[in-house]
Amino acid sequence: MQLEDFDYYLPEELIAQHPCDKRDECRLMVMNKKSGEIEHKIFKDIIDYLNTGDCLVLNDTRVLPARLIGNKIETGGKMEFLLLKRIDKDTWETLVKPGKRAKIGAKFEFGNGILKAEVKSIGEDGNRIVEFQYDGIFEEILDELGQMPLPPYITEELENKEEYQTVYSKNNGSAAAPTAGLHFTNELLNKIRAKGIKTVFLTLHVGLGTFRPVKVENVESHHMHSEFYMLSKESADIINETKKNGGRVISVGTTSTRTLETIADEDGKVREQSGWTDIYIYPGYKYKIVDGLITNFHLPKSTLVMLVSALSSRENILNAYKNAVENKYRFFSFGDAMFIK
């Protein structure tokens, strides 16, 4: 399979720059994964496609306001730091711009010195290992000084940081939101539960690798980034019970999907587990546990287009995306939703 096989035409004006005014009133495309048949709905209509006994699996990660704007102490030069991964309490792997100013030993400050940082080492990929100095609680300082690390295709600033969090976000650690979950409201989730549909949570901390373009022509040669996940015994038991009773496991987002498919054994059973996953799902992959997927519309030639193609078919997905463009759906993180059933 070639990278070009997963390309499609997308007018730039269809890339959503801000969230829908009401989370659950964005548009929803419903597609049958086998036939490719398409229906056009509103997101809150999702409840009509969920059956008593089904189980929704949601990712409760919370996005860190991980973008820090500061200055180099020695020169006053403006710098941008993006926190990628916590190594220990005060040491982080970071992406620094401009990198040439961030040599080992260089020192920086943010918020008039409320937070300071020193570059301790430089990784093979150019990322800086940085140690922070501060008084108080790091998360509170980050919440005060940090900005949301929005994807590069979103050029407008957020008025409210919570717009880039799901209503059920809980565990801090992501550099990007699990965007399929942004469409749910607490009211809609309560209606879903009242219909006899289970909702369970797992955690996968989304890394910036989710936006990294595929650079190889043969898609099978691409190497996925790794991300940390957790699944509790309580959630695992409910998922297994759902499968045993003939219900569907419906994954909310590609992050939940990758976690479930990492943990599931060949019999489609899951167990309490945590670790790192670099699972790469593309056509030819046989899903072990996920029956349906609620997701957004993804970038052309991305691993996420490949993942959804594996659940249905490349032809069905590209036809659905063509239909979405023709009907002026909104694309990417703040865009409309798709349910592959």
C-alpha cells in the first residue's frame, strides 16, 4: 500500500478553527462499515444508533496547557517550549523553538520568573531535556502560565481552555485532546446510560506524534510513536461482560481504539493493564475487540485515515470523506463526527 492511496481533496475552508457552539449539535455522519451506506444526522442522534447492552469506551485523559512562552535569561530572546513527556517530578522532554538558542546549560524564565528552566541534555531527535525550578505546585503554575497546545492547522486562539477538554477529562498528561470525545455533553451521556448502555473509561495520554506526518511512500514502513495507557479492572470487566452478552464495544476515538486493540488478546478479551503502545493499525489488520467507532474526520495521508480504513475499507472511507467534503462537513479536531457502525 502506498501513502497516496490514503489521500483525498480537502478545501482549506472546511478545517474547523473553533468548536461547535453546542458540543452535541455538530453534524454526524453515520456509515455502515460493511456496505458503506451513509446517513446524515446531528451528533446527539448517536443515541438512536446505540443499543441496550452496548458499551461505550471513552478516553478520560486531560490535556496539559503545555505550551509555554518565555525568554532566555541571558539575552531576553523570546522562546517557546512545548512539554512532551514528564521524565520525573521536575524534568520534562520538551520541544523548544528556536532550538539553536537552547544549548545545554541555557536558562530561561516564564511569567516574570515565576517559573525557570535549564536545558540539561539534548536527545537524538533534537528535543531538549529540561529541568524546571519554581515555588509551589507545578500543575498550578502551568495552569496559570501555559497555553493549550493546539494542532498546527488551528490558527485561532481559544477563548476558554475547557473547550479543548472533554467533559469527562480527569487524568492530566496529554499534549492533544482525544477529539472524538469533545462532542459529548454530560446530559447526553446520562441519556445514553439511561438507555442501558454502559460507559467505561480508559486513559491514553495523547502525544504530539499524533500529528506527525507519514514520510514513507510504503505505509507499512512507517514507525508509530508510543503513548502511555491505563485500563482499570472495573472497566475491563464491563467490556468483557459486554462481549460475553453479545453487546457491541464502541470505541470513542482512535486513542481508545489503539488502547483496546493493544490490550485485547486473540479472543477479544481485555484485562487490567498499563504500559506503552506503538500499535499501528492499517488495512489488513483484523480488529480483535472494537465493533464500532465514533471519530472525527482525519488528515489526508495520516495514520488515522488508515486506522478507520482498516475497520471498514479504504474505498468506503474515501467515499465517505468525499461525501463529507461535498456536504461541507467541518474537518479535524474541532470538526464534525463520524460513526462507523
